[in-house]
Amino acid sequence: MKVLVFGGNGKMGAAVGYDLCRDDAVETVGLVARRKDKLDEVKKWLKSDKVVVHPLDIGDKKAVQKLMKGYQVGVSTLPDRHTSYKIVHASVEAGLHIVDMLEEYHRRPDKYELEGLQLPKGLDLDGYGDWIHETALKNDVTFMDGIGFAPGLSNVCSGEGIRKLDQAESVIARVGGIPRKDVARKKPLRYMITWAFDHVLREYMVKLFVRQDGKVVEVDAGTGREQFTFNQLGHDEPLECSITPGMPSFIFTRPELKEFSEKTVRWPGHWAGVDTLKECGLLGIDPVDVKGQKVVPREVLLSLITPKLRSQPGETDVCVMYCTVTGLKGGKKTRYSYWMWDEPDPKVGISAMGRVTGFPAAIGAVMIGKGLIKEKGCVPPEDCIYGKNYEHFMKECEKRKITIVETVDTL
């Protein structure tokens, strides 16, 4: 099969390309981005004859769709809504199966901080989501929406836990990329950039939907603060998490749940620092007057803090997942938990975030290309990776040394 990677010059695109190049089912890996020099750097790093670079502006819809005709599956690793929706839109029209790793459920886009998302004339956000789904159905396209780490691994594991219960009541997904512990001590906010940081700050500021007491409720990101101890896979670390919009599909695909939220994991102290930034107005996006000049507080903060949060030589990251699915099984209160603590492979040079985001996206794309996933339209991972596909997916993760432990407790 031939697979096209959008954003192929970035860290996530390179991770996807690395995985695809090592899959015998894939004969061609196309890398798409605007700058040829950056694509050539990734191609040189990948060291594979399978790689073909396509310097292209993704805003050129005709050229993009012409390119799509030569491939069977696409992977979008693009970090914001403006670019992600352009590729999804072009794909469902052109008949290209597509997987996307953005923290967004395109069937029901959220309504805050659009990041340049352009709506077709005559459509609102929900109408656009329905158009994407219906166009994919019409053109026999599988659009796996949200396949990476979170959304992605967290969706797949939580979906499995729900299926194992007779009656599921609660899903709390705790997921996040953090710096190695010794590195965190040196960084502001005890954080290191593992994902587009401007998008991360957006996720800290928007409102989002969760389920509480069986009802869909809108809450502020950063609320629902929780401390927990990660005590599996040889680790014993205190961590904390807060609600963020990482798995929005569950609001729509699992209406039977009484409780649902996704929470971003950080080292203790991070969220208190974020609270201070919010209180000072430094995460705002409305311009303010500073000595006669209009400035955007968040842009100023980004310019100051981003250099301090970038990884330096020898500084590595960790990706943590602790998802709990609670309900009834055999008349007893039961909890299935899914644990992951992933670190970089030093021999390869791909970050933990690159591994647990890029590799699952590549696995999902290949599963579609092989015909293992048959669902069409806009389909989240929890609705197409189950049964034999779940077993296959988890075996593929294990081959890549992404280890997820399932535990079960009677409460």
C-alpha cells in the first residue's frame, strides 16, 4: 500500500514515517510539507528507499487532491485546526482514507479558539462536522478521527474496558507527556515541550464538555484537579491531572456513561503554575495596551517561555497513561485500569511522545489499508478498534515496546 503523511517534516510526521518504512505492507511513504529542504532532512534520517517527498502547500486544494489520487491512505500529523480540517476536507472529497491525530472530534467540533479553521459557506461548526461524515460515507472513505496517544490509545483502551463490563458507569482517562523527573526540576512549570505549545495553551483555556451525573456539562479546562500515584511497570510516582479536551468523541459515542472526562497528567506543581498565569491574564488572547502598543498576552508569554521549555541535549520525555473504567460486572462494582509509562528508544532518537502518538497513527493507517477496519465515515478509534482488531492493535503496540498493562479490581 501507499501511505501519504501530511506534516511529514515535523517530529510527529517523522515518527509516523519511521514506523511505516519498517512495515512490509507499505511500499511507498509519501511525505508532504511546504519546505523541500526540511522534507529532504527527514528522508535522509529515515534511510529508506520507500520515501518520496512532496513539497506542497496544503492550502492548494487541487494539487493536494491530485496527489491523493496516487495513495490509498493518508495520515495527518498537523498540529492545529486550520491545517487539519483542510486535509480532512480534501481527503473525504478525493476518496482517500485518512487518520488524524489532532485533539478534536471533527464530527462535533468544539466552539472555542478556532485556530484559523475556515468554515465552508453556509455551514456552522456542527453542520461542517456532519458534512465531513456524510461526504466520507458517500465516497466510501474511512476517516479514523483521533488516533495517536490521547485521543488514540486512551480511546482504544477505555473502549475495551467498557466492552468488558456488563454496565459501564464511569471513564476517567488520565494522560500526558511530561519531562523526565530530573529534567522537570530544571524547567519552568516542571514542563518540557513535547507537542505544539501554542495548541497546548489553547487546551488549557477553552471550555469543554464532560459527563457528570449522567448529564453533559460544560466546564473550564484546568478544573477537576486530581492527584494520584502511578504504581505500575516498576514506577511509584505522585502525579496530578486536570480536565482538558483530549477525547471529545466519548461525549457522543458513549452516552450511557454517567461520568466521563479526560485529564492531562503533569508533575505536581505544574497546574498551580498554570493557575497563576491565568490569574495574571498571561494566557489571554485579547490584545491589551502596553505603553501605546497593542500586544497579545499569550503571544508574549510564548515568546518568553518557549525557549526555556525546549528540550536540550540529553533531556528526554515520558508519556503516562492511567485510564479507569468503572461499572458493574456479574453484579459487582468493578474497575478496569489501563497503565502505560513510555520512554524514548535511545537507539532511534524518537521521543516518547513521538512513539505513542506517531506509531499508533501508523498502525491505524495500515489496518485501514489492509481492510481490517471496515467502518466508513467519521469514526473514532473506540468504534473501529475492538474484538480481533483490538488484539491486533495491542500486539502491534507491543512489538514497538509500547507496553500497556490492564488491571481489574472488584470495589
